[in-house]
Amino acid sequence: MKTVSVACLVAATLVLGHLRLTAAETVRFRYLASVYVDDKEAGLNRPEGIACGGGGQFVVGDTGNGRLLRFTYRDKTVSGGSEIRIPQVPAPSRVQLNSKGEIYVLDGKQRRIAHLGPDGGFKAVLAFDGVPPPATIVPKSFTIDPADNIYVLDVFSARVLALNAQGKFQRALAFPGDAGFGSDVAVDPAGTIFLLDSIKRRMFSAEKDADAFVPLGGDLSAWLVTLPSYMTASKGVVFVVEGGGSGIVALGRDGSFLSRQLTMGGEEGSLNHPSQMCINDKDEVFIADRDNSRIQVFQLIR
């Protein structure tokens, strides 16, 4: 597939003068590629979801077009772009892949999570078997750990639900009593769950098998321009995506500040209201650059 580049777009400048960017930049991104079209040269439209798999595979939630797209990034080249379109998911907003290559996707309109096979065929809607009351569950986000356990951020009841690979209830972790609004959940390879509080700009964590969240680090306002919206965890680093500020903040596993990466704009290597991001086993970073209607690929340098 031919990757289309943009010669010139109107770029906005993000003013960071009031941020205390004094920590050594131990984590940084190097731009690699952008993806604007599918395998038939049809453009992406405000993509919000992206998930990384093995062998360079990544799946895009092309939200504005109501579809999923499957690509491969290998040897510095993007290929593929085949479409997966299923009526059960008209607005794919967040995407995850499990260890078998199966696709899980959150529909942003119906607020339900669909389970697809590796070929993109619809299998089921996540049923939340055995979850305690209340019966109403409103998923805002979700993530999957290396053992294929599923963690769902339920904003209706202010809790994170842990399910096994078969979708059966394992435990529930309530939001801390002083939390503002939980906007995203992430899990690292050790099984630690991270909760992002976008209103109060802070994080919480729960070690594997813990039954409650505890504060992680302090106030993130020093490093953020606007409200954070997404997060992901990789090899001891937690990455917080600031949609309105169009930047990525890297934090240590203890919540300590490491660096702030990228700025607002339309040129290659900058962002305009990014949403979900993922990191594969080669430390290649894939970001759904929503308002630029593209996916951007970076190399993570630690």
C-alpha cells in the first residue's frame, strides 16, 4: 500500500511556557511514518482507536468511517489496509488485540464491547458474566493483559471490572472516593492496573490481585496543558495522552515525570487531538491522530 504524505498543512503551536519541563528526557519519540488511506486509497476519517499485535500487525478504529482497518508495519513500510465492517460496531472508538490476535472493540455510540475473531468475523458482545449489581454497565475504556484478562472502566458505577479471558467476572475495583472522573485504564506486563483521573489530573494504581486503588505520584498539572484522556503502559513507563494539548507525557512506574513528547500541528511528527496509542514488542508506537485523520508511527527511544 502506498503511504500518502502531506507536504503542507496549517500547523498550530502549543505554548508550554508555564510547564515545568525540567526532568531529563529519558524517553523520546522518533517519527517513522504516517498512514492516511486504506488499501483502496480511501482516506481515514477521524480515527480514535488503535491496537498493536505481533508481527507488526496493527488494527485501526476508523471511527468517522464506521469501520476497522488492518495494517502491517514491517521493515519501515506500512502495508495492507483491508477493511473490517460489522453492523454491531458502527462507531469503533477503542481497540485491543489479545494474544491470539482476536479483536475487541468498544463501540462509542452503543457503549458495548464486541469480540471478533482474528479474521474480523463477529463472535459476541462481551456479556460481563457474573458481574455484581448494578446491572447497568457503561464502558468508557478497556484494556487486555498478556494473559488475555480484560479490564473494563465502568463509568456508570465508578469501578474497574476485571474479567478472565472468557469474559467471566473476577473482581471489581472501585474508584477512590476522592477521584474526579476516570477516563482510561491500562495494565502493564506485571499485572498492575493504572487508572487515569482526567478531572483532577492524577493517576492511581492497583498491584496484581489488589482489591483497591492507591494514589500514584502526585498532581500531573505541572506537565499537562489540558485534561488527559488516554493512557497506555509499556516496560515500566506509563504514557498519558493529552488530547486537547496534543502531547504525550511519559511517567515512571512510580508516577515520576520522565518527559513530554510531541506538539500540536498538522505536519508529520506532530499531533492534533490524538486519542488511543499502542506500543508493540519492538517499541514502535502507533498513535491515532484523530483530527489529522491519520495514524502516525514513531520509534520509542528509551
